[in-house]
Amino acid sequence: MSDNNIPHPLVAIIPVVVLIVFLSIVIGLFGSDSLSGGSQIALLMGMAVCVCISMGFYRVPWKQFEKQIMHTIGEVSITLLILLCVGMLSGSWMVSGIVPTLIYYGVQMMSPQFFLVSSCVICALVSLSSGSSWTTIATIGVALLGIGHALGVSEAWTAGAIISGAYFGDKLSPLSDTTILASSATGTDLFVHIRYMMLTTVPTFLISLVIFLVAGLSNGVEEQLHISLYTEGLSRTFNISLWTLLVPLLTGVMIGRRVPSLIVLFVSSVMAGIVALILQPHILMEIAGSESLTRGLAITFYGATHVDTGSAELNELVSTGGMAGMLNTIWLILCAMCFGAAMVASGMIESLTRVIVQWVRSRLTLVSSTVGTGIFLNITTGDQFISIVLNADIYKEVYKEQGYESRLLSRTTEDAATVTSVLIPWNTCGMTQSTVLGVPTLTYLPYCFFNYLSPLMSIFIAATGWRIYRKATSAS
């Protein structure tokens, strides 16, 4: 596209403003349910405005938009298959007893003196194994908040520990939709993205754990924690066995040997299905509503599963959505990719990028501006998924031109967009978690150490240059 056809930045920002306005309306009307369709409509409306301006005033042909949309969606086609496999895996890992076993032994690690740090670790393990911070907070997080309240621990501190742990696991889990989205939107292999994120994420989490440890020891809690609800309910419903942990162990081996993500997720799901047939046949028959184990296993892979544990809290924790549960996320990604493709085809992304590039003078300013933009998009769009996609679209070419690997962009985007969404009261994440926990966003915000230290750690690592390479001299 020639410079004469590149829209002025003030014109290029119009679709973004329209998107923000529609998202504000959608969030106001639907709240946390906005991801079920409202946000997708807002994205399509933003795309429509972009296309109308481009075709009406800049004579951009519709074929150019079609070509870019097909190219963009083609790039994420494997990602969509990965998301379906993630749904398959989440169902099989739960029904086979893998996640229940992790929870069963995880809650028993807690002690009164280490309540905050234990809560953070447990939520991290559950979120890491399930790939969902929302599910973790809405289930085990709510239970931990109640325990903390009974012990006299500040609900703000407890909520901070829960959210910090949940978003650590969400950020590093290969099952997380935000992790998959960030890697795919920047063109980075999923496990390369996860390994590179560990350089900023693990140190930040350790710092957070130290803070929670010191705070917990100074609290002087001496009462016995009541965790029997979970241990008894899980052991009564599932065959809790350490043998189930062979599946995540073998999955870790495959990841370490850099087996392609799609293969890892599919093979891990099949292995979990086999474990379910051996150890949890009664669960499969309950899901099937008959004595057909094959029917129960198929539903576990593709559909919603509900297991009666005798506890409403546990029932919510062990329920899964299967492959069908990923369809809203896939729908959102398709709409977000269409919006991003329209912005690229129209030259509007290039116009906005040129403004940003003028301020980029070094590695530090590049990463800092990426972090700042990610947080700004979380504030203005009210949704972490949209923030991730837009941040990737804006900076992808900048990082390429500067000679940096795509994994630097994917990591920085997650360090900024994924973890800070829960700190913003009107963001879908902030609204959801404050409602679920019953703790206002601004009340728990100061204690979510992991969430606001992550973007700072990203900037700090950029300043030191540790493990940041240009493509020509890549050493890893």
C-alpha cells in the first residue's frame, strides 16, 4: 500500500474508538457474559467501520480485505485445532482423576501458618493443570476465601494470593486460551512461548510467594484449616491415585522433547481417556447415563460433563465443557482476527504503528511501549483477548523490523495484557473475579503482587538484556 493510501493516524484510530464504545455498551449490558457473543458483535462492528472508511474514502477494494482475512485466519487454523484439543484434554484430565488427585494432595499441603502462600501455590497448581484462572478462582478460590475468613485473615490478602496463583498457572499452562492466543497471534510456537515466559514469570512468582510467606507468618494464625470438604468429597467420588500423575509426567516429557503442541495435547487426552476407563469407569457411566463406557468417554472428550460429588462447590470444580466449551473462545478469536485483518488490509495498523515506532529508540523503549499498550488496551477495550490480539497486530512488524524474535513480543504481551486484566474494575476479568470472590477490585488490587509485578519484571529483563536476542544472533 502506497503512502498516499495510508490513513492518517486520527482516521486509523476511529475503528478502535468505535470498538471501545461498543465494548463498553456490551460490558454494561452483559457483564461477564459479554464473551458469549456481545464482544464478538462489537469486533464485527469495528471491522465494518474500518471497511466502510477504507472503501469509501481510500478506495481499498473488498478483495484486499478478503485476501487478508483468509490469510490471517489461515495462520490461526492450527490454533483453533489446538483449542479443540485443549477442551478434549481438560475434560479427560478431570474425569480420569488427574486434576482431582492434584487438588486432593494440594490442599493437604496447607498449614495455618502458611495459609496465604499455600493458597497461592494450590491455585497455581490447579490453574496450571486446568488452564483456567476463572474456574480456579470460582471453585477452589471461593473455598479458600471462606477458610481465610474463618481464620481471621484479611479477605484482601486472601483474594490477592488466590488471584496471583491462579494467573500464574493460567499464564504458563499449555491449556490456557490466553497462552495459546498470545503465541498464535504473534506466530510463536506454543511451547517456545511458554519456556520463554518462564524467564519473567517464575522470578515474579517467587517474589510474590516470599511476600505472602512473610505476611502469613506475621499473621499468627494457629487454627486448624478445614479442608475435609474437598478431600472427602474427591476421595468419595474419584479413585484418587498417584498413578494418574503418570499422564502429566509423560506430557511433560513430550513437552521437554519439543513434540508439536497439537500432538502433545491429543496424545495426552488419549492417555487420560485410558486412565479414565481403568480407574474411573463409574464416573464414565454416570456421564453416559448408561453402562456404556465408550459413550461416557466420548462425551468427556467433546461435551459438558457434570459429576455429583455431594457438594455444590466440588460439583462446579469438577465440571468441564469439553471441546464444545471452547467454541465461544474460537468464535471470539475468529472475530478478533477479522477485525485485525481489516485493520491491516486498510493500512490503519501501519499508520498507528508508524506513530509508535517514532518513540522506539531501544530494546527497553520497545518492550516498555508494548507493556504500556497492553495495559492501555485492557483499560480501553475491557477484554484481555482483544488486548492480546490488538497488541500483537500493532507490534508484530515493529519487532520484525527491529530484528527481535516473535517470542519476545508474545512474552511481553502476556506479561502485560493477560495478568493486568483482573486489576481493572470494568474489564471482564476484573468484573468477574470481584463478583465471584465478593471482594471489590480496588480492594484486592494492592495484594495481587504477581499481577502487577509481571509487567515490571518484563521491563526489568529488557533493561538487562538477559536472554533477549536478535534473530541474526539467536543463541537459543
